[in-house]
Amino acid sequence: MNFLAFFTTSAAGLPRHHRPNPIAACRWFTVLLGAVALATSLSAAETTPSEDARRGRELYLKNCFACHQMNGQGIPGVFPPLAKSDYLTNDIDRSIRVVCEGLAGEITVNGRRYASVMPPAILNDADVAAVLTYVLGSWGNPGTVVTAEQVREQRSKTAYPTFEKLQLANQYPPLPAAPEGFRLRELVRLPFKPVRMISNGKGGPLYILTEGGDVWRFDPATSSLRVLFSANSYLERRPGDIGGPLFVLGMTLDAQNRLYVASNQQNRSNLPPQNIVTLYRSTSVLNGDPAALKPWFQTNYPGSPAYIHAVEHIAFGPDGFLYAGNGGRTDGGLTTTGGEWYGGGETPITGCLWRINPTVEPPTMEVYAHGIRNAYGFCWNDRGEMFATENGPDADAPEELNHIEQGRHYGFPYRFADWTRKAYPTSPEPPPGVEFTLPIANLGPDGGFAGTPMYSFDPHSGPGGIVFLNDSFPEGYRGTLLMTRFGNFIQTPKKNSGFDVLRATLQKNADGRYEARIHTVLPSLGRPIDLHLAGPGKVFIAEYSRATNSTESFAPSGRIIELSVDRK
């Protein structure tokens, strides 16, 4: 299963990719900020408000002001206005639900589109009523009064039907014990769900990507967090894109410190829909940061959003070429026709790894390796060998760790893991003469190992970001691979597999094929999705959300934690 493609269509009113979005509360700013704003913003010209109005205003300053600003004007292109907001006032019940559970998906406010970040406000029913009554009575809004009873009724329709359940979901999981010789600490709690991290690996700022396309800048030295690019500032849109899903999952830097972002946008102007892959590249520098993202490379292919995995990871290899994992457009070679469906199975450029030459204009692309359903992460070791994580199908096949070599075929959609049987009765027959390369065998003791070699991990455990640990790490870790597992979404007997960070120690067998000893490094994390080698002996881990088991699929946004070598 593709743990991110799981979210790309909606179920029970919640988007499966659960892209957060702004509209009301930015609670990630501290109470101190709100208190300072309150102290400095009161003017002598204001009349003394009633107790309820005063409380609503104080709650606004503590929870909403930083994003939506003192006069409700928002931040153009980033956070929408609340002043004279048609989105806010046209449906009060919807606005209550937005405050109670956050918002997912692109919205239009006063004729302008927004696609940024909105977490739920951690406020009880009376406080939600108070802050909304204040907002609706300010800045040219109609003066509607919201009651605690209304909030209670609307909250019951959300993913967090009571305030107590919201409080429980909002708790960050305790950090697990660091492995011997390491320290583990929380760096920053995020107001959005991250999908990628990148830096220059030399102590520079960390750039964090959201699935909606915003790029945030985090400075570990000062703990400052701010938007560097809003999605609307660079993503190209065409008329046929409206209504089609957008997911932005790839980001990297090159040797010149240029930032690259990979987006996937469904164009539905003709059926079947086309997935438009666009790679954007920064074209200038502003205050030391990449600036002015512009389209650099683009291609497309047909695909229904029900299964399409598209471009998920991009990274520069040791050869200076840009590699992109472009996942399959099906779950297993489906040839369904009619409506949105393209009946041709996989295309020549799906379910594979691309290699793009950045030294020519326009850049050229070739298929580097085939048969890869969706490589969410890949990296290279100190010998230039490439390794990729891969998420398997809904059919309960093991997730994979592959040693990627040019020209090889890794099975999709014909074979999964070491299976010789078909995943589905409709699975296509392999082309004559195609030789498949097996995933790396898991020799245990962790990651799904049950006494015999497994190729490679528990079904649906969601292996994601992966890094190679260099000589700055201690013996036992040096020369190994570290990878996240996002965790299961499909309810199987092993539904709680994943939610961890694994270490793979590789060795070659008598046939010259890599095998791996797999050990759990960090258990019980909140859907860890990406890893980044941030400097000598230092790895950053992005938690997508706070869920540490499969029953909490839509928990609020996560954080960045640091695993570093203890130099004491």
C-alpha cells in the first residue's frame, strides 16, 4: 500500500491525504505572543467590551491572531482573511467544524484560493463559541452569535466528536528512549503535517515541505519557524486542474543550494484525467534562502486519482543527476476502463525510477530502473550504491527494501516481494524474457521477521525516508541504513506495524545479493515519514502526525525530532 496515496480521495468527509489548511486558529504560537499582542493592541479609543466579548478577543489573540492578524486581514497568499470573509459567514456550522477539527483541502475565500495549514483549535465548546462570536462581530462581519450548544452539536460531527477526544488526540507521544550512545530531543512542534525535509547538511536552515506545497523554513539554532514559499506563490494552475487532487511530495537541494520541489496535479479537462508532474527550481537567492521557484521540468500521463502514486521523492545522486521515484498509476496493473479510468495498465514512465540530466536545457529524462510501485525514499551509500524503500499493494504483500541497479526490473505490477503467485486474479502476465530482481531479504530480528527470511517488512508498514549513516556515527551504526516506517492504514492482524525507525545492516550472501539484519532503533513514534542527515552524527526525523497506532489515522500534526550521537 502507498501510505500517502491512501489519503488522496475522501472518506466519511475526511480527505485520505488529509492536507491541512488555514482558516481559523494558529495555536502553535505561544500564549506569550498572544499576551504581548493583547497588551500592545488595546487603544484608548475602544469602548469597554462586555465580559464575553473580552474573553473572545483574548482567545483570538492567543490562538488566531498570529496567522489572521490583528484586524482579521490574514496574510495574503498564505493565511486567508476573516474580515468580511464569505467562506466564514456563508456557512456558520461549517466554520464551527473548521475550528473544532481543522481544515483539509484547497478553499476559496473572497475569490482567492488558499492551501496552507490549519490545525484544530484546542478550545472547549464555550471558548470556541466565544472566539467565533468575537470574530463574527468584528471587521465588517454580520454579528452572528454562536452558542456553546451549537459548538457541541457541530463538534459531534467531526473527527474529534468531544473536546476530551480532541485533547487526547492533541497530545504528543512521549519520546522513546534513545539508543545507547545517542541523544533524542524534540526540536519543534509543527502547525502542519510534514512530508519532506532538506538542508545543506552543514548546519544551514531546514526546509520542510507540506503535502499541499508550502515550504517552511526552520532554524534549529533560534527555533524560528516561518513560511518560505506558499503553494499559491509558485504552483502553476490550469483551468482543468480545478477540483483535481494536488499532492506535493518531493523536495531537494543541489550543490548550488538551489531548491527543487516536485508536484503532482490532476488535470481533468479531458477524460481520463492526466497527472501533470512538474519539478520547480529556485532561480535566485533572497537573504541567503532559495527564492523564486519556477517550472523546470514537466511531463504527464493518464491516471485515476484512486490509486495514482506519482512522483514522491527526488534527490541528487553521486553522479550529479537528479533521481525521481515515479510510482505506479495502479494498485497492481489494473486495466479498468470507463469514466476516469485509463485502461492501459502502467505506462512506460510509471512504476519506475527516473534519472534527469540537470546540465542541459531543457532537462532530459530516462528511466533508470523499472518495476517499482512507489519508492517513497532512496539514498546512496559511500560506494555509490542506491537503496530504496517501496510500499506494496493492498493485497498484503511485504513492503520492500531494494538495492537499485540501472536497467533492472523489481517486479511491479507482475510480482511483489518473493511472491510467485499473482497478487490479484486480474494481475497481468509478465512480459516474456523479463528477469525480476528480488528485494533485500530481512534476516531479522525485527521489521516483520518471523523465523524465516522476509522480503522485506510487514505488509502495509509504510517504509518511508531512508539515509545512509557515514563515518560520523559510532560502530554498529556506521555504514548502515536508517529508515522510517509510517505505519499501517489497512486493518489487518498486524495493523499496528510500523510507527518506528529501523536500522538495516547489510551483508552479501553467497550469490552476491544483499541481505539485511533489521533492528528497531526507535519504536512508538507518531507516523514517522522522513529522515534527513542534518550534519555529522545528527539525523532529523519528521513525524507526520501524533498517531502511534492505526486507530488514530487522523491525529493532529507532528513535529521534528533530533537523533544525535552523544559526544559526552
